[in-house]
Amino acid sequence: LFPYLTRLSTDEGQSFGWSILSEPYGDSPKVRTTGDLFTSERHFAAFLNVLGPYLDEDANGIERNLPCGAIVRHPALIEATESVFGSTMDNFVLRNDCEQTLPPTPALDTLAARIRGTWPDCDGTIRFAAYRSYQTALDRARLGQAPHEARPEIAAPDGVPTAAVETARSELGRYYAVHLGKSAKDAATMATDAISGVVSTAHSCGT
């Protein structure tokens, strides 16, 4: 990992990423040395998050997709796939294979397809941050990681049937009960949080 961190800190072409990593905003983890990488899972995830767009296509040793199994065992690693740059570069942060490797969620997949098919045209490079935030909401829904927040009633995005939203919510309630061992009440709450996260990030252009 040392060569990657060294390049981030010394290569002028990677200075934007280095500034995000070494002087983070708010409570984001600060990483300046290899020792910092192992302070917590969030520190390691922050490093991978910034590193993604600077990896060569044929980078040796680091895959562009994080295995979902690693995220299941170390939940903070999902943060390595989030929007961080607020620009086109968010299109190149690391991805994961959770959609392919976790138990199937056909209703959620259908909802996601409906949302993508009705997404309005967006201008400006910040739209890639919006797309990435939406994808992270989907990933968190599949992983059962959506944060619990007080939210208004879920409203279907324009052009998306309310039935598709409710079917996906019901599916996730069963999914969390079966695969995560949650009680019916907790699973239903988690499903509402997950679908709220997906819907609230849908159809955004980043403005």
C-alpha cells in the first residue's frame, strides 16, 4: 500500500485526492501515513475511496471491484464506494459486486430499473456524484446498512409506480428477516429506511 499512498502525496496529478484524504472535511477520517490506514476500518475505506480514480486500468494488486464478502465482514468498507469528489471522478471510485453475489432481490432490481429508466437528463459533472450516491443507497439496501432516520412518507419518484416502491419495501422486509435474522418489526423498519434512502437519492442531478 505504501507506493499508492506515496503517489497520492507526491504526484501533482493526484493532489486533489490527497487534499481530501489528508485534510478531510468534517469528521471524515484523516490519512497521511500508512499507519493511519489501520487506525480503523473507516480510515482504510477512506483511502480506498480516494484511490479508486487514480488506479491504472491494469493496476497490480488492487481490484477495481471490492468483494461484497469483504463488506459483509467489514461493513465500513462500503464507504470506499461512496461519492467523495463531487465531480466526474466519482464515476471511477471503486465498485462492488453485491448485486451479483448477495441473495437476489428481484423487486428491488425492478424498482432500480424503473428509476434509471425515468431519470431526467442531467448537465454538469456533479451529476456523477449524484449517480454514485444513488448506487450506494442501493448497495446499502441490499446489505441492510441503510441509516435509520425520521423520514416523511415515501413518495415514488416521477414516472415510477407506487406499487413498485411498496413491492420492493415488502421484499426487503422479508429479506432482512430471512437473511439477517431480524424480527418482523425490525425488518420492516429497516426496509422502510432502505427504500427511503433509494427514493430520496433517485432522479437527482446533484444540484
